[in-house]
Amino acid sequence: MNKDEVLVRHMLDAIAEIEGFLQRMTYAEFLNDHRTMYATVCLLGILGEAAGNLSEEFRNAHADIPFGKIIGMRNHLIHRYFEVDLETVWKVCQDDMLSLQENLRKTLPS
């Protein structure tokens, strides 16, 4: 297994954890559950850190995956944590994780 494949698997694991935390939760419940909220933010950070360590060749070969946005969100969550917009975190998790998961899976060998 090469480095990029390992990192993609880390990304998929982070997505699965986020989905597990949020699957039966409403936005209001998310805001009131600080453990889940912080765990989700941490997992998004892991997702972005893994994306940032993918090779340039891999990212270029899969330009349909918004690696720049994933990395940018990680940087914002980590370096500007005092400005995290939880509504944006929620929307990203609700609206973007499934398609990201599907696209990442397509990059792995069968």
C-alpha cells in the first residue's frame, strides 16, 4: 500500500467516524453536545491534514476532489479555532461528506 492510499484510508475513516457521530443528530443537538462538536471538528482537521499530505501527483490526478478546500478548512479550524462557524461545519458534514466519501473510494484499487 503506498502513502497516498494510506492517507485516503485515513480520510475515509475520519468520514465514517463523522457520519457515525452525526447520523441521528439534529443541528440543535449537535450544538448542545460539545463532545460530538469537538470530535467532529477534530476529525475534519484530520481529514484536511491527510489531504495536505497527499502527493501533488495524486491531487492532480484527482482534480475533481476539492483538496484545496479540504486543506483550507483544516487550516481554518486549527489556526482560527476561535472563529469556527459551527453552522458551516454542520453543513459541510451533512452536504459534502457522502460525495467526498464516494470520490475517495474511487481512487483506491479494487
